[in-house]
Amino acid sequence: MDAPLAATRGLAVAPRDDNAAVRLSAQVARAHARLGNQHEFERATVEQVR
């Protein structure tokens, strides 16, 4: 399983106000950055702020 997909699945079940959601959001962004997916990295980073 690839990292962005795994972190996104975790985010789907993590409570929004929990520390796990924050860590999983960061993992999604980092995974996209490492894969060179600039657009997806930027999208994930913006979603973290919301």
C-alpha cells in the first residue's frame, strides 16, 4: 500500500480534533512531496490549515 493512500485512509477514521489527525495530515503532505506530486502536496498542505 502506498503511503499517501494509507495516511488518507487513517484520516478518514481519525477524529478531526485528535492529534492523530494532525500527524496523518502531515504524513499525506510529506508522502506527496517525496513522490514529487507538487499539486497534491500543496492541496494536502492547504487542507491541514483548515
